[in-house]
Amino acid sequence: MNNPVGVFDSGVGGLSVLAALRAELPHERFVYFADTAFAPYGERGNAYVIERSRKVADQLIAEHGIKALVVACNTATTAAIHLLRAEHPALPIVGLEPALKPAVATSRTGHISVMATRGTLASAKYAALRDSFAGSANVRAVPCDGLVKAIEGFDTAAITELCARYMAEAGPFGDAPGQVDTVVLGCTHYPLVKDELQRHAPPALRFIDTGAPVAQQTRRVLSSLGRLAESGEGGLVLQGSGAPAVLEAAAAHWLQEPQDTSAPAATAA
Ligand code: DGL
């Protein structure tokens, strides 16, 4: 099936997931929608995120006839994925959530910090995730207010300052008892600044994100429905509610590869 796979996020964060999707599924065509004009989602409450997620999903379906949707945003998954699935029962929808389960399974000290948006960490879905998988581990939630906005704005000074502040809250790091040895990046924007986060931690600190597992899950879902593209060049269309040139520059920067195609921006209204 040659229809594209839709991928969306509040902005550029989902590009960290898109990179994993393109590596895992090189023959697929993707449409990436960045809802930049309405970002960030994480500090605005459920009703707002639900409304935006619905509009973006509807636009991807109407304009591109997408064969599957990847919600490349923890905040939107938390707030809206159950509604999107109920409203589009024939469309396979893959979401993501903070990778607490693998973090608990592999942490040696049993001390884990979860960096995510305030919306994700305050949600009932996150509470259920923690109750299911934290076990006896000590799990600290670190809401990173402002970091998404700084990444969206290429604001290097703010990125530097906020990464330092939130890593100080996430630590102390190390392998000794009581120290945090694993940090879950529970927002798709944060892998984009992993090098900056890493500067405030010992080299052995483990960061866990969800790009690769989401890409593998998308492959399983497409394959089980007979919708996997198994030949062809694949492709990428970039679309969003913000300025197209900014999204193209962001994609070139964060994906670190030239873009093969692009589409004019269109507002999901
Ligand atoms: N990238 C998104 C996430 O994974 C959210 C960012 C936002 O606050 O808009 O949660």
C-alpha cells in the first residue's frame, strides 16, 4: 500500500521519532506535520491538546489519505490517542509514552528520573504507567517547563540554561546506591538536545527514548495489516501550521540530512 504514513507533533520534537521511522521503514512515504503555531502543548491542558490533535489528524487524513498515524508526541498521546482511535477505527494509530518499563528493567541503582512535559507527568496515563512498572524503583518526575519552547525557537542560550537546571533536578547521577543511573526522555523534543543534557552528567548515565521502539511497533502494525511498503524509494513531505522555511531548516538541522521533498505549509484550522 503506497499511501503515506502521517506523523505529527506539536513542533519539531517528533523529528526525533521520524528519524527512527525512516531508518526502520526506508520504503515508506511519510508526511510530517509540525503544529508549530500552536506549540507547546505540554503546559496548556488536555482540552487544548485534544482539539489540536483532532484537527491535525483530520487534516492528514483528508489531504493525504494516510494509511497509519504516528502520534510522535508524548503529551498528545496521553491526552488524545484514545479519542483519535475511537473516532478513526479503521486507521492504525501508534502512540508513545515515557519508556519507564525498560528503564526500570535495566537500572542498576533503581533510581530513575523521567524528564517530560508538565502535561504528560500530571496525566492519569502516566500515573498508571508508574503504578504498573515502577515496582520498587525510585522514580523522580522532572517537568521541564520552557524547554520545548527554547528548542522550537533555536534559542541556544535558553536551551543551555534549562538543560543545566533540569539535569541538576534529575540528579545526582552515578552508579552508587541512591544515585540516578537512568534518565527517561519522556518528550520527543528532548532527544534533540541530548548532547547538551549529557554535558551535565557522567558519561555512563543512560538516556532512554522511544524513537526506535515506536518505529519497530509501526513496522509490526503495518505488516500485520498488509500495509507495509516493501520496495520503492520512500519519501518525506513536511507540513505544518508555522512558517515552512523554519520547519525545513529545523528538519535539515535535526534530521541532519537534506530533505527530498517539501510541501507548502497549511494551517490545520
Ligand atoms: N514533543 C512533545 C512531547 O513529546 C511535546 C511538546 C510540547 O510541549 O508541545 O511531549
